[in-house]
Amino acid sequence: MSGFVPSRLSIAKITFALCGLGLFSQAAVAQDETAKETEQFIEQMVTKHDFKRAEVEQLLAQAERNETILEAIARPWEAKPWHQYYPIFLTEKRLSAGLKFWQEHADTLARAEQTYGVPAEIIVAIIGVETFYGEYRGKYSVLDALYTLGFHYPPRSKFFRSELEQFMLLTREESLPATELMGSYAGAMGYGQFISSSYRHYAVDFDGDEVRDLLGNPVDAIGSVANYFSRHGWKQNAPVALKLATTDTHAELVSKGLKPEATLANLLQDGLKLPKGHALSDDMLGKVFEFEQVENNEYWLGLHNFYVITRYNHSPLYAMAVYQFSQQLQQAR
């Protein structure tokens, strides 16, 4: 008896069907895993924070997976080279807006500097880089952002589920409408783009109205940014960074990480060359950073306060943009 010999078309159809079943199987597994993680999250909010189960279920039912958010987190601005990154922020338009903001809130900024020891130009630079002084506070639902990244972005799902937990606590504590809040693709909110955990831990009522409003109150935002830097160890009147010469030695001193762990004395022994007239002591901690330019790369010595800026956004490009913008603001004022 002759056996059945399938045609190439039949084989292709069978292969396609099997692949389809495989894809369906993978999707089903992923869906089951998401359901499991969602149930664990609900249980955590109920047992750990005394939320009602129906309340958590109802909130999550209103959250939607947003593909645009997943696309945005895959291509952050901080992945750009320095020569493409800094022109986004160091503009005449932002400088003009920053000087206007400084003038309008001069008394509040002076009080924040006096209270927390953080220079006004740093506070103004942060708010300017983050939201252009409240003009661009984010176009994404914070709930959708945290849900999407917490349950559909495996590389950082643990972090964003934690932020979703903090978000629910924040909205309960501050009586905020969870489904209406808008922010960045990563769920940051308000003038200073605080994520939920930072809002809960570092926001302050700086105008005395018994409300910590970072969403619409620039006075509270100014105080809260200053408090954030103070709590992360900002050293008053200490330098931030120093530009170095472009040399092979400085290129060799560049290493991974953000935290300065070597003393300047040790770096000098390894070939660090500081510009004449500097006022840095040998016992200061520093770290050499490289910033990619079109032709010759730049080298900078980042000090303790430079590291503090990276606690706001874990990127040397971000910290350098904030620092250079703060210097522009100070000089222009």
C-alpha cells in the first residue's frame, strides 16, 4: 500500500499550523503568568495594606496595557550620545523660561535654599529639564503606565509593580483620583516628575496649606525637589563637576558605575590632570566620566554632588545636562 506523500503546500500549512499552536501556547503561558502575578499583587494589597479586594480588582480592571509605553521605555533619551542629548535641554527657550520661573518664585527658592542647602539654580534646572516648568507634565495615564510596565515589561516588572503599590498608597493617603492622574511613560508625576515612592517619601507641604501638591503647586514642587536632594546627601557649597582635558590618560580612568569611590589623591597618582586654579582637596572622592561628542569626546570629573544629581535620574548624561543648565541659569541671572 502506498503511503500518503504530502505536497510542499501541505507541509507548509502543517508547519504554519504548528507554529500557530506554539505561538498560542506561549501567549497562553504569558497570560497565565500575568494572571498569577496580578492575583499575588491583589493579595499583597489586601493583606499588607488593608485594601478591600473589590477595590483593588476594580482599579486594575480599569488599567490598560499601553503599547506606546512599552515602545517608549525601550528607547529612552538617555541612550543617545551626549552630542545628541544635550541640545534637547540646553536651549535659549528653556533658559528664558527658567529665568522667568526663578524671578516669579525667587522668595520660595531662597527659602528652599536656606532650609535645605540646595542652590536655587539646581532646583530651577531640575524643574526645567523635567517639565519645562510645568508645561509638559506627561500625557500617559499613571495607572496605565505602572500596570503596563509592572505586568508586561519583564526587565523591570518588579520595580514597577512596587511603584504601582506605592501609587495606590499615595492616592489613598493624598485623596488623589487614581484613574485621572497623568504623567510620564514611567509613571512620574507633577512639576518635578516624582515617581510614587518619591512622592510619598520626599514631598513636602512648602506653602503651609496642609496639602503636599506636586501636581499643580510649584511652591510645593520647589520645596520637594530641594528636600529630595538634601535627603540624598547634597553638600552645601561643595563643587559638582570639573571639566578635564581630553587625554588618553583620562580615557583610561573612565569606568562603569556612577558613585565616586576613589580619592583625588589616588586618581592623581593614576594620571588624573586637574586644571590650574582648582580648589579641590586630595581627600575628595571623584569619578571620571566620558561624554561622546562628534569629534573629540569630553572628560569630566564628577564629584559627590554630581552623584547626588544621578539619584534623581540614574544617568550621567542627565546629571551633566542639569549641572550645565544650572550654570547657564546662574550666569544669566
